[in-house]
Amino acid sequence: MVNIFGLDIEEIKEAISKLNIPSYRSKQIADWMYKKGKNSFYDMTNLPKNLQSTLATEFEISPPTLTQRLDSKYGDTSKFLLSFDENTAVETVLMRKKYGNSVCVSTQAGCNMGCAFCASTLLGLSRNLTATEMFGEVYYVENELRKEGISVTNLVLMGSGEPLMNYDEVIKFLRLIHDENIMGIGYRNITLSTSGIVPNIYRLIEENLPITLSISLHAPNDELRTKLMPINKKYPLKDVVEAGQLYAERTKRRLTYEYILIDGINDEKNHAVELSELLRGQLANVNLIPINPVKERNFYRPSKEKIAAFLNYLLKSNISATVRKEMGKDVNAACGQLRNRYLEEGN
Ligand code: SF4
């Protein structure tokens, strides 16, 4: 049985043409599947009965299934552990914000980038996700929101995985989710977060997709950054920042630099001074993120005063900067912890 979930209109056309089904039916099928969230051909009521049963014999529609769900008591965040097959589950997060409903998408099951503060990398990389699977994450949340009469409006590729290490499938996913026959999410409402895979930042520039690029810096010099993010050995700060600047110039999109604040590690005045020097004059915003402690590491959140002092130093140095608003404190343990617990329990 062929799974047609995640195919675009042209691919559906091709699949049904083998059964001599006219091509205009592909748009109707896509509409039911993607715009109305129907997984059964028998619910597609504008298709003739005999066509419904032919489709049901030849094809299936298999989006991901829910393994676990956690809802914040504050009502702003929901975490979904979604399974694609018996060995692969990832976390997808819905954040309800003032400007809309944002979904944090995982691009790999696990991750092998080894960032010292991240739970997603503790069990290594299981595998890359396909474009269809990433699409399935957003589709699942969209169907949940449809029950409330609302929609997904924004995406951040910031869940488990390094998106630029799964380049081709991520680009395919972005084009799929942007397709107005599928979900029609504007590129300007999409942010891709990377640890700085320099050659693929240059490739992304050539794709000409006006998405926002967010680069994880987390340290203002190579020595400290290599300790926190081993990828820095391969792609040092200077090269990462240069690639980021070209991205901002060519796309006219303001770049975001993510900077996790870890008590006593990268949050002292000398770090703020170095960071200001590194970023002076750039079209960029620094997003300061007080760390969510990871129990396996000895990393703690700085005090409110230290966070404010770091922010103020950057602002005084004319560096645009903000502190990320904390959401869903009760379910918002570090990314990857829900999946890790699930895997550790022997699933
Ligand atoms: S922060 Fe991102 S790139 Fe680094 S280990 Fe975690 S998931 Fe991978």
C-alpha cells in the first residue's frame, strides 16, 4: 500500500494517474487531507463512492501518531511526542504567542552535534527525518488547533537536530509547507536555527527563500565556543559570523544570534564585552536565553541581576538584544528530555 501523506499536488497526480484517475482529483484529495485533516478516503465526500474505495485499496494516508502529550498549566505551551515508526519518535512543541501559534519542528531524531548544554544530543543521532515526517509534525498540531478554529501561523526549526545537516529534506519540507495547496505558511513566518554549518549557510543563500536565519553562538570566542559546541572546531566563529552577515545582506532579513546564558560559564562582563565587539555594526538581534538546566550537566541559570547586566551591556554598546520570554515553565524542560525519558524507559 502506498502512503500518499506528504505528497504535493504533482506527486499525487502522478500516483493516481497510474489508476487512470483524472488529474483534477489530486487537488480535491490534497484539500481533504491537508486543509480538512481527513485520513480516510471515505470521508472525502465529493469523490464518487467507487473512487473512494479504489483509492482506499491502493493508497493509505499515514500521518505521525501521538505517543505522549504534555500541556502547560499556563496554557501557552504543549509538547507532543510524535512517532513515525516503532523506532522513531520526536518532540514537537506548540507555543501560543500574542502574534500567533508557533510550532517548533524537529528535523532529526536525536542529534550528533554534541552541544554541551543540550539534551537532544545525549543519546546521539538516530536518523534524519524526511520532509514528509517534518510536515507530519506541523500537520498534527494544525489538526489539533483546527478543533479550536485556529491555525499554525509560524514555524521555528529549533527542535531536535541540526537542520543544515539534513539539508535536502529540510529544503523540500520548507517548499512543501509553503505550498498554498498544502499549508501555505509564508517563508517570512519561518525561522531556521543552525549551530553554524557554514557551507550550507552559503547554499541556503542561493535557495532564495526569505526565511529568518538564527545562528547559535553561545560564546564570544573560539576557545569557549569549542567547549560548548564542538562543531566550532570545524566552523570557527569568524567564518560563521561572516556567512551570517552575507545571509542578512542578500535576503535583507535581520539575522538572529542565539546566546544561551549559563551561570559562571559565558555570562560575565568580559563575555558581554567580547560579544559586543564581535557583532558591532551588524544587521542582527541577539536573543539571550537563560538556560533550562539539564540534569546530566552542571549548568545553571544565572540570577535575574546577571541576566539584566548582560543585556544592558549589549544595549549600551548599541547591539540590538532581547531576553527570550519564558513559556510553559512546567512542561518546558530542555528540548529533548521528553524523548530521552521515553527511550530510557525501554521504548
Ligand atoms: S543544540 Fe541543536 S545542534 Fe546542538 S546538539 Fe542540540 S539539537 Fe543538536
